[in-house]
Amino acid sequence: MSGRTERGAKELDLQSLRHAIARYSRSSVTMRPHPKPQPFPLDMLTVNRAGPEQLSRQLYHGLVAIIRSRALPPGSELPSTRALAAELGLGRNTIVAAYDQLATEGYLANRQGARPVIVDLPDGPRETPAEEPPEPLRSPSLRGQQLLSQPYHHGRPGHVAFHPGMPDAGSFPFGVWGRLVARRASHGGETLFGTYDVTGHPALKEAIAGYLYSARGVRCRPEQIVITTGAQAAFDLLARLLLDPDDTVWMEEPGYYGAKAAFTVAGARILPIPVDQERGWRLEHDPEKWEPVLGQRSCSNKESDAPSFSPRLIYVTPACQHPLGITMRMEERLRLLDIAETANAWVIEDDFDGEYRFQGRPVPAIQSMDRSGRVIYVGTFAKLLFPALRLGFMVLPPELAGRIVNALSTTGQFAPLLLQAALADFITEGHMSRHLKRMRRIYAQRRQLFRDIVTERLRDEITLSPAEAGIQVVGYLRDGIDDIKVSQAAAKRAINVSPLSKYFQNTAPTQGLVLGYAACDAAQMRDGVERLAAAIGETLG
């Protein structure tokens, strides 16, 4: 390139740079030239010396109103701090504090040796007149719409009759728990107050591994355990981790709608595994039967030419089926593992209420029979201790556990270390085993009392299921009684029940109520059953 050509290129680059700077200057916030001086609108500033707000903040809000309303045009100078302090009878430091805040936020431009000037700001969003309807917000994404439409059931404080799955918080040893938390808070050291041990506090993981082996037959090392903020957090993370849009998930019907919601939002197609009291889990495979289900629109918004009936993931609650309370037989467990092996599918074993079995010992987990590293065991302390603790756990196959920290760091789904450390002490010092033994005895008595009261008062309207596990029971309603209407009528009477039809998503629902009895004493049970009877009576007209 010749010298003249190089000079021309440099001049062109310099000219382009000048144009870019000019464009930036025109698009940036600017100050107009000083307009014709106008009297300062002192009447717009009111200061209440007896008010709760600091004087400098009151002054700040008043000056913002003057600037935004353009009572003084952009480029106008504000009074000096001394002059405004004298006019308002305030200390000069009060005026300085207000001016400094306005300058920090960009309302004023300070100039060396001169009074501050009002910046020429854009008009900003306009106020919608009251008579005009507001413009609708942009719709959420398809996945967001799915997320916003999922069912939930959290209940209300004081409505313990008959909240499904609610333990008796009044029997929990909060005195012991409070001392353990206080001790850890006082002597926890740096490790409990930072973002460390993302997969869980080592002492708690070790305590859980020991407990699971002795109580549920789960074989795992502490490194395979991941502490979560409850079972639902585990389902949400696993759905995102293991499923692609339009993957097929097999899950129980009726089944836990919280898990189904996580899989649905991840874009999965749900194929139901029918479950009932008499026949248990029906694992037969009939593609024609599920064709309407596979026609559902997934949140991936992707057309699938040939949807697969083969599962990518299978979700079950074998120890205490939710919501029916039955236990999966060995024949069904072996069949399930065989299907998972053939399909190369993951299995999520949700140990719902597995500890509360009132005949015999708790049954071993399916995870204890797994030889191919495909069963993920999910548990929670919500039923053992209290739901607001928000601590659960997953037992992952070794290959998945080794990389899970990356996913946890991305989602932020890790639990407070202080509570984890206190829970580790609660387990290792024997408090949890004593509490669990006591609560099994209390719940067994309450379960029988509840069955007696309901059978005596509502024998013509409700038939209770014979399940022998869990802290809730299903009551099947007489033909012609709508469980949704009953639950709504019960809610008006401060009775918290869940309609059984809510647990059916793809097949014809059974009408019934899921009734939690564990949190109620005898008086609460009798009063609650009377209110429930009144709700059913209202529904029948």
C-alpha cells in the first residue's frame, strides 16, 4: 500500500470514529444550554420535621418531583446549598445530602465552582390514564405458561384437618432442635456461612448414608448423596438434567402431581402406569391405549413424527404409593427393573412416607436391588420432621453424582449449611430415631381413631382405603358426589382436603378425598369430620 493510500485510510478511520462519537453524543443524556432563569418553585417543597422520614429524604423526593414534572426546565440551576438551607430553615448538610443523592442517580450534573444543573432526561414510561385499560404484558414463553398452569396444594395455617401428608409439628422436639441450631450457629466456623459443600454438608451426607442402609436397605456412599431443598426441588433438577423435549416418562396414575408438573414443564410426554388397590401397578404396554396421551402438546413446541412409547424415565412411589398408600410387590419391582434395563431408562424412586408403615417393618428400597446404576432414590425430611425445614436428598448413581455440582451451581438449588449441620447432629445423636419411634406409635393410634370416626359418621358417603402405610388415607366417595365440589365446600369450613380426581391426568378419574390425619388430635378429628359431613351435605343439596 502506498503512503498516500495509507494516509487516506487513516483519515477515513478517523472520520468514521468522529461520526461514531457524534452519534453516541446525540444518543446520550445531555444538558441543554441554560434556559431563561425561572423562579425556583419553593412551594413544591414541603418538609415535615415531625415525620418518620429523614429530612434529607423528604427534600430529595420533593426535588425529584420538581425535576420529573419539569417545573424547572432542563439546564436550570438549583439554588446554592446555603441559599436553599436558609429558605427552608434546614442545616446545610441536609441540602448537601439531598443534592449528592440526586447527582449520584443522574438527576443533576455537578460543576466545579458552580451550582448544580438539572440534566435533560428522557421522558420515560408514560402514565396510563385511569380510564384507559393497561396494555397487556408480553406473554410468558410456552415453558413459562406450562409452569404457571401447574397444580399445587400448600394449605393454610391452622387448617390441619385434614391436610394430606402433614405431620404433627406439635410433637416435634423443638427444644432439642433449637439447641442444636444455636450450637452450630455459635461454633460452626467459616465452613457453615459460605457457599461451600454445594452437594451437601459432609456430616449430614454421612449420617443419611448410614440411616438409609439400616432403615431402607439403600446401598450408597456419602459421595452419592446430594442434599436438596425438598423432594420437589430434586424432581425439578432431575427433569431438567435427564429429559429432552418429547422424551417419554412413565409415571403412576393416580400419581403425585408435583413430580408430573416437573416432567411436563421439561417438555416430556407422560404415559400413565395405572395403579389401583386390587391390582397394584399394571406395567403392561399397550401403545394403542396411550395414543391420545401422546397427542398432547409438549412445551418444546416441536412436532414429533413418531413418538416413542419406550420410557426415558420411570417415576414410582413403591414404598407407599402416592396417594393410594399401597406397597409395590416384589414381582412388580423386578418387572419394573427389567423394563428399565430393556429401555435403558432412568428410574426415580420417590420414597414417599416409606418410614410410616404400621404392619411389619418398612420394605427395602428398589435402589437396593439395582445393579446397573439407573435408580435415583429421592427422600425428604418433611414428613419425618416438619415441612418448613425444606431439606431433602437424592442418592445418585456414581457417574451422575461426580458431575452434579455443575448443575447445582447453575440452578442454585442447594440448602443452607447451618440447618444441614444441625440435622446431622439430630441424626447422629439419636434424636431422630427416638422421634420417629414415638411418632409411629402416635400415628398408629390416630390412624385407627380416624378410621373409627369416619366409618361411624360417614359410612354412607365415604369408604376408606385399607392401605397400611403413610400418614394419609384415601376416602372413596359414593357415586354421584363430586370431590372437587366437596373440597371447595370443606375449604369454606376451614377443612383442608385434596380431591382424588386431581391425581388423575390421563385416565378417567376416581372420585374421592385424600385425607391427612396425622396432625389432628381426637378433638380436632371429631370436629373436622363433622365439618366435612356438612360440606358433603351441602354438595348433595
